[in-house]
Amino acid sequence: MCGAATFLTQDNLQTLISDFRVARVNVGHDLRPNYNLRPTQNALLVRNVDGERVLEEARWWLVPHFEPEPKTKLTTFNARSDRLMQGMFRPCFLTSRALFLVDGYYEWLKRESPSSSGKSLERLPHRFLVEKGKHFALAGLYSLWKSRDGSVELPTCSVITTDANPLCAPVHDRMPVILDPASYDDWLDPQNRDPKRLQSLLAPFPADRMTMYPVSTFVNSNRNNSPECIAPLERR
């Protein structure tokens, strides 16, 4: 799964525009770093809108169009790659895909540890990077929820997950789909509705292009959002 990420905006907006070939920007130019990006917060996306790549924000927790309110009890911040042609994710997968921009993500290793009451379950966070910390794109789905009277619109999104690669597998059996830049055009192309062609883009990312390191359990609380979240554990 993928339930937390970072986007520190170490690169300026012009770099993002260049690297992701953005034609239109619908966000403020003063992007704030997020050391603990969580579901229900706004994430930065790139979408194809009328043939142009647009940089914008969407709430990270996809709200299906059929919900009467701008919320859902369904766990939709992630979508499994092997179930995208089933149920509510199918329309988004075929027609509303996005690049979900991050420069790292967290995953938790769960292990038992002794305690005064017997055994307890520890959640040990690790941060994963691509090419030593460069920003990258996760495969995202997009949905624009609208109220019945059309007066309210809420952009929402989900991150697709796949089987873990050899680097990630010791921590968790799944990982977010990290898209190779060469696949961005295919992924964003609204005319590409071939499930097999799209599924071919959702393979685990090569482990040799990634690194990981343990961080403090400080990041376990979604109330914490500071450089302490990303500090390597061995240096603390």
C-alpha cells in the first residue's frame, strides 16, 4: 500500500514545469514542503486536460461519483493494479489518469516486540527514494466529485499499488506504482483506453534505481510534519 509520502519542493516550480512538460499551472507558485503527506490532504497532480498537461491539486482519497456527499467510507486512497477493471475504479482507469508527484514515500515494517503485557506490534517506518531523492511520479487515478445541484466540485485522487520489488519486499509486500518518465505520455493519453497496454505500465519499479532508509516513529503521527520526519534513524 502507500499511505504517506513527501513532497519537499526542493526543485522550484519552473523545474517541475520543465520536467513534467506542464503547459498550465493551477496551483500557487509558493509550494510548501510536506514531510508527511497523508490521505485526505491535497496532493500535487499532473493531468491531461484538453490536450495540455495541467499541474493542479486534488484531495488524496478518491470519492466515487455516486457518493451523495464529498466523502466515502470506502478505502480509496489506494487502488490495486490487478483490480482496476473492477467496480468503481474502472471508469477512472480508462479515462481519468494522472501523475501523482512526490519525492519519496513511506512504508512500515511490522514486527512483534516484547512488552510488559506480552508481545506488541511495532510499526517501523522507512522512506523510499528514486534516484537519490529526485522528484518522481506515481500512477494516479483522478475523479471530480460533483454535488447533485452542481454547486460544489471536489477533485480527488488515488494512488495505484503493485507487487513490491526486491528492495521494498522486506518491508511490505506492495508498493506504489512508480512510472518511468518514458511512460508519462501513454499514461496521460485520454485516447489510450486499452487495458492491456495500460497494465503494462504498472510493473514494479526497478529496485536498482531506488534507495531506502529507516526513519523515526515520529512520522507515525499524521500530526507531525517537519524535517524530523525524514531524518535518517541512525543519525538521530
